[in-house]
Amino acid sequence: MEYGYIKEGRVFRNPFLDFPEREIGTVRENEEVTINYFTERFASLQAEIEDVKAKIESQANKGSFLMKVVNLKESLAEQDALGDFEQTFRQLEEIEAGLNEYIVQNRHKNLQIKTALLEELRAVAKSHEWRSATAAIKEIQQKWIKTGAVDTELKDKIEGEFKELMDQFFERKASFYAELEKMMKDKEANYESFLKKVRDKLSDADPSKLRFLQKELMNEWKELGKVKPEKHSEYWGQFQGLLKSAMAKARGGQQNRRASSEQALKQKKEILEKLQKLSEELEPKVNLNHVRRDWKNSGFVQRDQNYELNNAFQEITSLISEKIFLSQLLNKKAPKDASVEERDKLRIRLLNDLLKRDMTELQNFEENVEKFNTAKGLDNLLEQKLQQQKRKVQVKRDLLNQLKRV
């Protein structure tokens, strides 16, 4: 026999390459039947190898067959079969070498793909458009997962960079929505304050002005902005309950008279005149909380007068408040023996510092306000805060001009 021999009823396989002779079985029935049996086993091995070759050629993920080929090659030493094992061994070595070359090339290609995906992720991860950026990042992540491995020595570095960018983006996103949640809580606090104000106003409202008051309160309600639907429904129920209760009280004849619109207009003008005189002082001595309470209790005026009066009141109290704060700050900063001239110079310098701070805050707010526009229900809140910041800057500018004229 070419590939083995029979001795004393036992079947031996010839040595090949570095593999020694091997006993593979015993004679069954007769020698011819036995030889055919072990030859067929070798043919089965060859068929298995051909099947693996066909799959490698037909499938995209060729590298997955490397271990199968290695295992087949290593199993040759233990195979109980008769055939050209040397040629088979070299055939498997050739297939293995081809797969290794394929894997090297494929991993290089994978590195190029993942490097490109990493750059794409690096750009997207800087975005503040959370919805579109999240969708884009998930798409990149799916491409990353579908892309095969890279060289082991580069794997930790590139995978680490990818994970770090992902983590940084989602941490920023979580921080943004935490801030958004806080803003929503602040908005809910505005509703709570509004409902308290409604209770106070309706408790002693003049029945003859109740409908006008209800319209005014409804307009204020519309300006409160959006909160979560369940909280909005809860607050709406409370608001409607207060309005209905007030109407029922009015129909029952329970009336709490308040000043007429003419009297209210007169009182408000008197308050504004006093405040105008106070605003001309360098260091006004006044309790603005008491002034605001008097303004609130002075009653309602005609709608066409209400906006102008309230706006004037807001502007002048803001100016006085700024002067009071500036005086308190000056008293802390100025030396005890400072002259009037030195105090005046320090006052202007402190005001300049405060103005620069507020202008920087305004600039930062305006630059970042677009980041919040993707969240529903924030437009009114952001606009209010923006106008407040602008008012703070304008008040300090007006005060600075006033001080420079002194």
C-alpha cells in the first residue's frame, strides 16, 4: 500500500513530514475491506476540507473559518485514515496562510473605517442638537458594531477613544436634561406663586371688577408657559376652582369694595412721583418691599393705563434697587476715611465692574439660548429670562450715565 501497511492483523499509517507512523486500527473481514474503510475515511476528511474551502470563497466573513482550518490541520496527526496526508497538510497550511493574509488586510480596512467613524463621532458629539445628534450617534454606533476587529495592539486605543466620546456626549446630554428638569421645576414654582396671587386677589376683589380681574388673571395664566401635561391639568383645575368660587361669592352678595380705577390711578401716580424723587438721590433710603406692597394694594386701573404704569414702576424700582445695592457694596469696599470724591470714583468703578459682569452674562445667555430651543415649553421662560438680563444691563447703564453727570 502507498500510504500504509498491515502487519499481524493491525493497520498502520505511514509517517509524513514530522509526524511518526501511527497504528490506526485492525483488519476487519479481510484486508481489502479494511483498506477501503480507511481510504473512505480519508475521502470524508477531504470532502470536509473542500466544504470549508467552498464556504470561505462564498461568504463575506472569511476570517471566521480560520480556527476551523487550524483545528483540521492539527487533527491530521490523530486521523485514523489512509491517504496523502502530506499533501493535505500542505493544502491546509496554504488555506491558513491565505486566511491570515485576508485577516491582516481586513483588519487594516476595519481600522480605516473605524478611524473615519471616530472622526464623524468626534464632530457629532460636540452638538447641542440633542435629538438629531443622538440619532446620528446611534447610527454611527451601529456601523461601529458591524465593522470587524482591528489589530490587537490598536484595539484598546481606538475602542477607548470611541467609548470616551460616547460617554462625554451622553453625560452632557444628561446634564442638559437635568438642568431642563430644574427649569421645569422653577416653572412649576411660578404656577404655585401665581395661584397664591390669584387667591390673594380674589379674596378681596370688588365684585364689579371681578370679570375684568378674571380676564387679567387669564392673560397672566397664558404667559406662564408650559409644564408637564399632568401638572398643567392639576394647576388648571385649581385655577378654575378659584375663579368659580369667586364668582359664586359675588353672586351671593358678598362684596369687598376696593378703590375705584380713578382712585387707583391717583395712588399709583403719587407712588411714582415719590419714587421719582427718591431715584434722584445718590443713596435712596426706602424699603422697596413696602413700596411694592402699596403699589399692589392701590387697586386696578384701566387696561390701557395698566401696562404703561407697571412698566414705569418696574423701571424706577429697578434703578432704586440698583442704587441701594451699589451703596451697600460701596460701604463694604470704601476705606473709612475715604473722601466724598474718592467714594464717588469708587462707586463708578464698582458699577462698571457690575455692568461688565451683567453684559458678559447677557452675551453668554444669548450665545447659548439656541441650545434650549429644541426643548418644548421653554420659549416663554427663556424669553423672560433674556429680557430680565437685558433690563439689568440697561438699568446699570442708565445709572452709570446719571453718576457721570453728577
